[in-house]
Amino acid sequence: MEKPIYIAIFFFIVICLVLLRLAIVQHMFFKYLREEHYEKWQYLTTLSGGMGPGMQNSFRALPFLFSKEDLGDKKVVHYKTKIRNLLLYVLTGFIAMIVTLMIGFCSAVVSQILQ
């Protein structure tokens, strides 16, 4: 059971590092949008209910990240691609961590049964 735990810890550390990178890239992207495409930034960061721009609104940002809308700007395409890839890496790492823990648990149960 020891090896799967260490592997799961490794995946957890990798997930944390990728999440940190994702936060940095996302911050850079929204800063770029605010400077170059203010109206789109304002739309993406305004919460319904009267909350002004600058808030995090994933209900608007996520569909934009996965849309083909690029605002005619290659940097927007670059940021959107990078953020989508980082989200995929986080999801993959999380699934790998869960599978590793399940394998470790199953192998521990089987070894207990066979003894």
C-alpha cells in the first residue's frame, strides 16, 4: 500500500503546481483583456445582481474560454489555449490520483483476503 500512497502524493503535488500556474496565467489573461479588450473583460468579470466588473465570474468566463471567439487577437487565442490545456492537466492529474488511490486500496484489500 505504500507505493500507491507516494504516487498519489506526487500527483497531488503536481496538481497543486499546475493550479498555481493556471492562476498565474488566468490573472495575466484577464489583465491583458482589461488593457486591450475592456468591454469583453467587463462582460466576463461582471456578476449578475449589480456586482461591477473585476469580480470572478466563471459562468461567463468558462464558456468564453471554450468558444471559438478570439476577438481578432492572437494573444487571446494563445491565452485561451494555454488555460484550456492547464485545465486538462489538472483534470488528468486528479483522475490519476484517484485511480492510484483506488488501486492501492484494492491491492491492500486483496492482500488482506489472501492472508
